[in-house]
Amino acid sequence: MSRFPEYASILERLKLNEDDILLYLGCCFGQDLRKLVFDGAPLEKLYGAELRPEFIELSYELFHDAEKIKPRLVVGDIFDIPNTGLASLAGRVDILYASAFIHLFDWDGQVACCVGIVNMLKPKKGSIVFGRQAGRSKAIRTRNLRNHDDNRMIYM
Ligand SMILES: C[S@@+](CC[C@H](N)C(=O)[O-])C[C@H]1O[C@@H](n2cnc3c(N)ncnc32)[C@H](O)[C@@H]1O
């Protein structure tokens, strides 16, 4: 996240705007959330959401910060907002970060994912969605497999 040109202004916004909330969707181990805290973002304005609870649990083991960060990380599914940890954040988010995330899904899934993302945002001007996704200039249906022999990605 910190490699984005917008990172400094997002950090500033979190430091200055009392009400702003950032959600890191599909946060896996949530390392970028910890980096934001390290760089001075107020912890209480940050949330991470991850589908797989074991990734969140393992992140406490890796960073030794369960006590501090546990309330900031929720188990959530962007396709099932009302029934997961995302419910309490729906419609409250000002800045949403989703990286290596939207491209996980096929076209219909990507559209549904983006609808979910919009539903997470505050219904007002000035919200930001940022992140990086992989794609192709010519759309095709793909399946990525890792070739363990030479560690290349194979596109089928
Ligand atoms: C490829 S990883 C990217 C992790 C991280 N964003 C990064 O850039 O390093 C995608 C993450 O999204 C999570 N994920 C997949 N489907 C999800 C869903 N429906 N809702 C929330 N998280 C999901 C996965 O469990 C995984 O941790």
C-alpha cells in the first residue's frame, strides 16, 4: 500500500479527519494495516477484513500484537456482508483498499464484488477505493495454476 503515490495523502487524511475510516478488504495477514499504524495512522480508524479466520489468527502469531490489533480485524465475506463481520462497517467506510483481490473472481463475481465495495462506503462524495489488480487488455476467462517445476504462472 505504501508504494502508491496516494499513500502520503491517505495517511494525512486519516491523521486529520476525525471521522474517516479505512477498510482493508481481503487483508490476509494485514501487514499493510500494521504499516499504516507504524506510519502514524490512528489505530481506531483502521479495519481489516478477511474471509479466512486462520489468516487473521496466524497474523497475531507473526506480529505478536493480538491484544492491540484484534478489535481491528474482522472475519468478513464481501459477498455476504450482512451475515459476517463486515455488517457493522457497511456504509461507514471512507477509504477502501483492495489489492490482488477483485481479480480473484470471474466477471460476474467482480461485478458483485464491486457492488459489495460500494455498499461498504459512506453514501457521500469523497470516498476513495484503491488497490492493484491483475488483468489483460483483451478479456478472456482464465484459470491460474502455479507450475511448481519452474515457478511460472500458467494462464489457461
Ligand atoms: C491474493 S490474497 C491478497 C492479499 C493482500 N490483499 C495482498 O495484496 O497481499 C486475497 C485475499 O482475499 C481473501 N478473500 C478471498 N475471498 C474473499 C471474500 N469473499 N471476502 C473477503 N476476503 C476474501 C483471501 O482469503 C486472501 O487472503
